[in-house]
Amino acid sequence: MILKKREKYKRFIMGVICSVLVLLLTGVYMYVWQKYYNLNLDDSRIRADWFGWKGNLLIAALYMVLILLFSRIYNGFRIGLLRVSDIIYSQSLSMLFINAITYIQICLLERKVAAPLPLVIITAVDVAIIMLWALAGNRIYSNIYGARKMVIIYGSRQAVGLVEKMSLREDRFMICKAVSCDEELSVIEELINEFDAVIVCDVPSERKNDILKICFNASKRIYITPKLTDIIIRGAEQIHLFDTPLLVCRNTGLSAEQAIMKRAFDLLLSVTALIVLSPVMLITALCVKLCDGGPVLYNQERLTKDGRIFKVYKFRSMVVDAEKDGVARLAGENDDRITPVGKLIRRVRIDELPQIINIIKGDMSIVGPRPERPELAAENEKEMPEFRYRLKVQAGLTGYAQVLGKYNTTPYDKLRLDLMYIEQYSFLLDLKLILMTIKILFIPESTEGVKETDNSREEISAADKTKV
């Protein structure tokens, strides 16, 4: 009961905590702006007209907007939801971008190359503030809310993986009880009333509906692993036929206007990236060649929109003839086929850069489902026919599955993440995913291979397939 009362004020409390950080960061910047930049503008007319108290207020407001924008993109305000280290990394990366943009803005205002040292110093100060704020904010959150006592209602063995992931955040999730969805509804209802929140994992639709109603009636928080049909419905448009609400699922992929805008954006960004990153690509090519004398590039057949096969280009990160036995398989966590240079370029994903050429050719898009090998896709479709849903749009260099997943993310989870992208596509979502991709480049866990003890393709039992 106490937790429920506190929940009512959660947004307000978190808003106050986040506002403190925004004001501190803005205050540091405004001090530097006034002392090192504003008073040094050569054009006194501009300073008099624009940078009185109104102009300074505008400068501060713009800086705040940038903080809010990048913190939202990188989830930098998610105190209590993410680990402290994740919060610090996200906010620090945000401030790096914000201060870089701000430096460009100052150079334009001064009409010359401004001194970068003050902004370098405040970036270091910002990181220190962020660290203290994240530690204090997380402590406040934990003291007020603590971990929720939860019951998980499961319908298949897939719940084991979810429990393992949630157990990594014992400060937030405390799973006290597990019960099968096949239990009597009265038993399930009694357990729901006993705990603070409920997790529903792969439960058949009819039983899930009953559980949702019980939770809604009891005002219980509920966490649900969505099925493919749930994700499709989330992308539906809401309309009304007189007094009857309707949900329209168009299921056609991108509209003509969206496809044209996406292609134009792909060309603009990929050509620019090819020019800017050409020195990095040349150095990488030289390192790959010197490593073992083999070819620099590696091409492989992949699938894109409507099942079309194309050749994807990558910097070679494995030994020559890595699959000379003819068996298609994913890279292992400690795969001895990966060369020393390959380990490095895979860690920061430089091996993917030649795919810029695929984007310019029209084989791929910057954002979209990762192109799968025809052999592996065929195997996945035997167990999971819905895997072909990923081919409703052009394959991409990055996307939800790359940003939120790992190399060893299961095919079913990849499908769910890719379907989320397809159903919720927008130009702004593409921009967000591109910026989020930069965040994961230096996170080792996002590039690890398939563990030897894991199956590279998730097996779905007949019972599970009927509930997809």
C-alpha cells in the first residue's frame, strides 16, 4: 500500500532529480560562456543586441534543450531503471555531443575558431557532476522504492532466460515466486494479490487476457513479454467507426513516401560517411592485409527485402576459408577462426564499414533488420515460419536488434526487435537508432559471439510455436 502511494509521486520525484542535473550542467556552461566567450565576441553590436539578459536566457534554454534531447535518446535520466555505470556512460556521452555542438555554435557566433580549452574543461567537470548525481540519485531511488516483490507467471521454458536477466538487477526486481499459467485461475489471482508486480512470460492469449483483467482490477503493475501479434497491434492506427473504436494494422511495410525519404537519407548519410571514414577504412584494409596476407574484403550472400539475395561486404575478420567445411555457423565467443586484427575491428564494429557501399548500391539501408544468411534464415524458418516477417523492409546496417541485442541474441528475440522497428518506423526513429549505435560501439558485451554452451538458433517447441 505504501509503495502504491509513493508510485503516484514517482514522476514528480524523478523530475526533480533530473532537473537538478540539468540546472547544474547548464550553470557550469553559462559560467564558462559568460567568462570566456560572451565577453570576447568581436562584434559589439551583436553582443549588445542579442546577448543581454534575454540573449543569455536564450543560450541557456538552447543548452537545456540539447541536454533533454540527448539524455532522452541515450536514456541518461533513467535513474533506478538502469545501472549506475550505464547512467554515467549515457550522460557522459550525451555531454560530449552537446559540448561539441555547442563549440560549433560558439565558433559561428564568434566568426572564427574559438578556444576549445574551456569547453574541454567543463566536459570533464560535467562528467564529475554526472557521477556524483548518478550515485546520489540511485541511492535516493533505492531508499524510496527499493526492489519490487514479484511473481512470474510462465507458459514455457523461455521464462528461464528472462528470470536470469532480471536477476542481474536485484536492486529493482525481486522475483519471489514462479507459477505456471496452467494453474487454477483462483490460485494465480491469490498470488497476484500477494505481490507488488506480476511478470507474464509466453502465456497463451486466452489465459493472458484473464491475468491482465485481474491485474487491472487490483491495480497491479504487470510486465509482459510481447508476442509477435502484440507487436503488430502496437503499430496499429486507431480510428473510430461512429461509436466503435477500431485498430487498423496495414501490414504493408513502409509507405511510398517513407521509402523515398528513407532512401534519400541513406544516400546523403552514406556518401558523407564514405568520404569522412575513408582514412579509417584505408588503415583497416592495410592492417587486415598485413596480418596474414589474405584478401582485405569478405563478401557473403545475405537476404534483403522480399527475400532478394545480395552480396554483403565486410572487412575480413576471420582466417581465409573459415568455412571450408561448407557449414554455415555463427562466430563463437572464443572462436579461433578470428584473426588478431579481426578481434579488434569486430570489437568496435569497423568490420562493418564496407557495407556503406551496399547502402549506396541500394542493397541495404542504414537502419533496418540485419541481413541474414540464406542458410541460417532457412533453418530459423523451419522452427519459426514468422522469421520471414523481417523481410518486409530493406536490410540494415543497424537497428533495434543491434542496439539492444548482441551477436548472440536469439533469432526469436531478433525477430521481435526487428518487427518493433518495422511496425513503429519513422524518420525520427531512424535518427535515434543511428545515435544509439554510437553509444554501443565501445560496449564489449554488444559484440560478443555465441557461447559454446548456447545453441546458435533458439529451439522453439511445438507448444511455443502455437503461441507465437
